[in-house]
Amino acid sequence: MNFEDFSLDPRISAGIKIAGYSIPTPIQEQAIPIVLEGRDVLGIAQTGTGKTAAFVLPILQRLTQGKLRVVRALIVSPTRELAEQTHQAIKSLGKKTKIRSVTVYGGVNKNRQVEALRRGAEIIVACPGRLLDIVSDGNIDLSQVEVLVLDEADRMCDMGFLPDIRRIIKLLPKERQTLFFSATMPKDIRKLADTILNNPATVQIGMIAPANTVSHALYPVPFALKKNLLFAMLKNTATGRVLIFTRTKRRARFLARDLDKQRYRVSALQGNMSQNARQRAIDGFRNGKYDILVATDVASRGIDVSDISHVINYDMPDTIDAYTHRIGRTGRVDQSGEAFTFASPDDSPMVREIEKTLKTRIERRRFPEFNYNGFRPENQFQGQRSNQPRKKLSHPKNGSRNGTSQRNKGYTA
């Protein structure tokens, strides 16, 4: 099957070609025809499977007919990064149409967003808090919304947005199409879906778990040795772009600083940064300015970079959902990726939960190029030793992809 089989407007087909899309992913293949029919959809799919285009393309098709410069579609996102990612997808896929999209989220000047809304747009991509703020000011008319999309609904629930979502729904026409997309389906999200969806078609792609294009490995290590193990791993492992997750904003900031001192091309991404700084970090990671991004979980849903080769859990995630979404940043759309998790003995309960979800035992590894100072990883988690061969070094800061920096030879990212 290809995108031509959907019989989309020629202008949208042109946008698909410009975006470089060729063959629909499974979620797109199954969801797009149903959305085009006007039915409500409950879409459940692993992160990185192409959910955004699965709802953006049918919305664009719908909006090619009817009024312009009237808000007819509302897409609600949990984070600024994800909202911006969706907005960019709309701009790309709808490039040849006259359809406009406006983003609405906190952390930036509200007046500019209001001015953009006054100029007119058919699609609003919004985070709940800022959307309700502008609605209360009387600067958004949602009375003609025909399509509501709740994107990454489980993440919105995790972030405490469920009451805001219910308030937003009350502001919309009862006669509408609702598209509900989530990577996981906890009880609160299932209850919300049952409340707002009208006879929905359910589209589920695979297990609610990390994609099978990702290989997983566990590196037992005490906390005091984590940083040095990370340095040794980056120095001796061939990588492309690397995404490192920490549990706290402070740790993300300081770890990025320490990696920068080691001459890596690195940036941090965490909640205390301004929206402009966060966007610069994501754009720099996407366009190759940075090889490493050190992020907290708040950013794990908004990083749409297709060629992340490695995700490293510097800190063990708190939940299975967090692990799923972190790992979902690599192995996207059938590309392969590797997920490395640093774990201490205290992390044993979460390791067991992750393995239960994956339905397999995660390989325990000892990094041969690292001095563990007497710590015996093979004795942790009833692990097994798996020596990895030394791989070709990747590119360092201020160096080439096949060479090393003259200022600090041997360091790579």
C-alpha cells in the first residue's frame, strides 16, 4: 500500500512527497481510512510509529473543503515540544494548501499567539493550560471545532492535565469527531476514552511496549561510578545521536555540563529552560549541531529525531510508561536502535517490571573497557557477563565523524 491509495487531495499528496513519505506505517494504514470516514478513533500504538501523520493527513483532507480562517480542528498535546512537532508536521504536509496552524502553549509571549489567532487559522495545536488561559480572555472561538485530537493522552494524564482536558471538552460542540491517541492505556485514560468517544474504531498496533526494533541491555553499576561508565561507553562505542535520560532537571543540567567539559557536542533539555532555549536544543540535536542530548522525562514525548542510535537511561525511570516513552525515541519507524540502562541493586523491582512488560530477560552486560574498582556487575540482578567488542569511534566535538578532536583525542559522541 502507498499514500496514493488514500485518494487524498493532490495538494496534500504533494506535501507528502515533499516530506519524503513513501509507504504508510501500520498505524497510518489502519487509522487514516477510518478517520477519513468521519468516525471516532481510539489509536493505541508504540511511540515512534507515525501517529502524528495518521491524524494530520485526514484532518488536512477534511479542511480542504469548507470555511477558511475559522478554527475547525483542535489538537491537544501534553508538552510544548510535542505541540511544536505536530505544528511542523501540519506545515510540511499541508504546504501546498491554504490551511494554517497556530500553536498555543506556555513559556512564550501570549500576545504573539493571540495575534496569530486573530489573523485566522483552521487548526490550533495547544497545551491545555495556555489554551484555557486564552479562552478565558475571550481570544479563541471553539464553537466551530469539527475535530478534536487528544495526542499522547496517557502523558497528559501523568502530568495532571485530566481536569483541564475535561474543561476543554465542555467548551466544544457535542457533534464532532474525536481522535484519541495514546501509547499506553492506564485505567484513567481508558475511562476518559469511554466518556468522550462515540462508537469508536479501535486501532492498536502491537503490544503497548517499546518497539521490537530496539535492543535492550542492562549495565549494573553503583551510582558513584555512573558518570565514569558513561564516559567510557561514549569513548569506546560507535554511536550516532545519543539521548541520555536523567531523573531530575538538576542532574540533566550538570551532566550536560560535564560532558561539554569532555569536549562532546552536547545540550541539556529540561523544564527550567525557556521555550526558546528548549527549541534551540531540540533543533540543534536534530540538525547535527549536538550529538548528545541530556533530557528529563518531560521532554521524552516531543523529540522527533529519526536517527537516534542510542538511548541511555542514566537514571532508572520511575514507571514502565516512562521506560516505554524513553526507549521510543530510538528504533523509530522500523529503524534499529539500542537502549542501555544503568541500574543499581535498588532498581531491582523496576527491572523485573520492565522485563515482565518486554516478556523477556534483559541482557546484563559488563563494559570491558571500564574499571569497576572492585564492583562485580555479574553478581547483580543474577546477571550474566557479556563482553562487547570494541567498536569504531564516532565523531567528537569539533571533530569529524571518522576522526578525533585535536584538543581531546579519543573522545567521541
